[in-house]
Amino acid sequence: MNFKDILVHVDDRPTCASRLEVATHLARHQGAQLTGIYIITQPRQSSAKAEKAFRKAASDAGLSCEWICFDSIGSRLDVVNAINLHAHYHDLLVLSQTDEDDPDRSIPATLPEKAVLGSGRPVLIVPYAGSFPRDFKRILLTWRGGSESSRALHDAMPILRKAEQINVISVQGREGDELYQLHSKDIAKHLALYQLAPVCEKRVTGRELSVGDLLLNRCAEAGVDLLVMGATSQLRRGTQTLGETGRYMLHSMTVPVLMSH
């Protein structure tokens, strides 16, 4: 089954162009409707320019589209919660990686992380810089055998089924991981039911190489278009955050990343 309705965050930041390009390309490839959401965060803020660009991009791609302009001032619902609320009614949410060198006070730097944790939907995060293919033909799927990995795998299935090459990687971290010992034949057998033939590999990180670094290295070596990963969470000072690898990828990603929690 393909995605039927993709939600993309539209704003006035420079990163919106690449985000919208990825979203429109994916929607066309999936035969999905594309919905844009714009959040009003300041008095007298206008969404007209952003809406015009969104509708043109959707029209040029031959897509059916919808537009949501949400007033966070009047509703007293902040940007993160407004986007998460609307994401509940869509198959996939598309956001941009935060550019920490060019912050926007109207858009929280934690938006990608909070969306992964709170939207209840898979989140496709587009790097704020660089060039990369939009076809997602070569995919790297991280696999631990846990609930987050399983969720990411099945959330990404509409994209995986159209891929030309799927690499499944299991990584044993510095502290060891009993799930790493699970046989790769199990995931290969499951994907075979979808007529998919992944290449499975196992890696062990050393003292100087984190799991995040290893994954980025493999993306570069294999010419990966998309990284798919489950996102674990933890409590830090009473606040729920992504796990170490998830936070690292949000900061250092070089290719689009689809995360599920």
C-alpha cells in the first residue's frame, strides 16, 4: 500500500525549498495527496507567499493538494503541538533538519525531535544543506529487532517496496547489545514476503566510532539515498528526548532520514 496523504511543514525559511521538493517528488512517486501546513506565530504574519509557492510546486508535480494555515496565537497551541496534532491525520510528516547556524525564533530548534516523539507518525527529515537524490532507490535500514526498528520498517514499507537496493544493518554499540545477536535471516525472510531481497550486514563500533558515525559512513560508502531508523527515547532531567544515536543523526545527517518512534 502506498502513502495516501503526506503532510509537509511549509514556512518562510530557506530550507523550505528542498523540503518541498522532496515532499512533492515523494507524493508523486506514491500517488499521494500533498498537504501543506503553515503556522502563524506572529501578529500580521502572512502565509500568502508560502501558499503560492506550495500550490505551484504541487500543480507542477500534478498533485492533488490541501492547504492548512494554523493560527498558533489565537489557538494558544505552539508550533510543535500544532504540527503534531495535524500529523495524526496523515501518513507521513516531512520536516527540515534544524540549521543551528541560522536559527529562526519562530520555529523551535527542537521541532524535528519533538515531532518524532510526539506526532505518532513516521517523520522524514530533510538535511538543511547539500544535494541528494529524490528517488530513494538505495536505502539503508537500521535493525535492532526492537519495537522501534519494527515500527520504522513497516512505516517505511511504501518507500521500501519501490527501492532498487535495500541494505539492512545491525550495529553492536560500545556497551554491547543482545539484540545484535539475532539472526539477520529473520528480517530477510520477512522482507521476502514483500518480494524484497535486502543485503544484510552486522557491524561493531569501536571506542572511537559511535553508532551514528558508523551509519553515516555506510551511507556514504553505499551511496544511500535514504536512511530508515527506529528512534528510541530516554528521560533527561525529567524531559523525554531521543536516544543518543537519534539526536546525533538529527544534528549530523547527510542524507534524508525517516525516523519512527
